[in-house]
Amino acid sequence: MTASNMTDSYGNLVSGPGKSTLKANPACVAWLATHPEWAPVPGARHYEASHRGNGVRSLDRISNGRKLTGKVLAVSVSGTSDYPKTRIVRDEGTRWTSEVHAFVLLAHAGPCPDGQETLHGPGGPLDSRYCGCDTGACAEGNLRYGTHAVNVGETIAAGRAVRPATFPCINHERCGGMVVNEGRRCLRCATEVARAATAMYRAGIDEETAARRLGYANPVWVRRLAVKYGGHDPAVRVMRRSWPHRAMATVRYRLKIGIGDTT
Ligand SMILES: [Zn+2]
Ligand SMILES: [Zn+2]
């Protein structure tokens, strides 16, 4: 092996100098050698999850008479969570959206024990490898089940603790909300702005005008709020309609050549 870091398909550090502080546990090496990478997701027989950080895949299957080819499923990270999610279909046909780490542990470690939750090791939220152990600092894996108390303790130790909201929202007199960063709007107020912006976009009002009406200088920021809290489709850009420009140009042209109504 060279000095370069090796990464898996999610870009997680699998080996190399960056992982040198973590020890390879012989028990985990043995576990990995005896457990195939892909295991079925209980309750969804057309899907399998990888314990090596390669996510969730569908299998070749027949659906409504059509032959579907299996593939590794796309993941998405929503605005409110650091953890990649994906969507599969249960045996009874209903959709099942959950974090990749939840499918991996369900397939390889079984259901989450009562009173426990998923813990992520030093690899962070994108590292969904599981190695059969519960040390929490293993070179072979990153996921395990554990109690909330352990999770909180590790989060604080890793410097990832959530800071409390201690500043008043800039709209505090009206909403009474608190924020983490001074000079910001609280979640409730940001949601109000996002919904108003989304409604304006739907009414055909362009992003610049909508931002101005809501008291923001930056239309990009308002658009982000609309996507995050207002349900606005991120693929849709709301541009100034082109016809007013064309109309203006026509008026200018008519003025220039001296025809038309100028009153
Ligand atoms: Zn391990
Ligand atoms: Zn507020």
C-alpha cells in the first residue's frame, strides 16, 4: 500500500495515514471475512445493504410485469440532517425512506435494541461501514448501536456538541424565539419567510423582487430558505420574466425612431 489514503465510494477514509490512529481489531477482520458484504434488508427482499460503506442496492426484479435491473441506490442529504438517506420499497409495496446507516445496521446487526440508537464513530456521518464490533473506534467499521448517553458523551468529546440558542431572534419582540448566531432569524421566522417566498415564486414573482419585498438584500439566500423550509423545488430557478425587458426595448426603439405613443 502506498502512503495515499484509500477511500470508499462515498469518499470516506478507509485506510491510510488519516486512519492510522485506529487499530485493526482481529475479531473484526475475522467478522468481515465470514460475512458477505451485501445482506438482505429484512422486510424488503429486493434490497441489500453493504457493510463496507457502499450503501444500499436493489436486486434484479420483476415489477408490474417489467424487468428492473438492480443498482446501487442514490442517496440524498436533507437540510435538517447530516445523514444520507435513501428510499426502498417494502415487501408489501409501501415506500420506505430511511438513513443508509439504519438499513446497514438492520441488515447486518439486526433491529435496534430497545432504548438504543445508531452511533457513528470517528468516520463521521457519511461513513456507514459496520464490522461486527462495538468498540466505537475501530479501523474496520464506524456504525454500532448504543445508548443515547454514550452518543451524547462521544459527540461532546469529538467537539461536535450542539450549541444552545442564546441570542434573541431579530424578530424577537414578535416571535419570542432564540437563535444560535446573533443577528439571525429563529426557525419559526425563517419558515415564515421561506413560505412567503415560495408563494411569491409560484405567483410568478422573480427571486430579486421577492427578496426585496421580504426585506432581504440577497435573493440567493431567500431562495435557499425557500428550498430548505418552504418546500420550493431546488431545481426551479425563478427568473425575472423576459417579456418586460422586450417590451422596454420595443418602447425605447419606438422612441428612438420617433413613432408611437410617448405620453
Ligand atoms: Zn470493529
Ligand atoms: Zn423569530
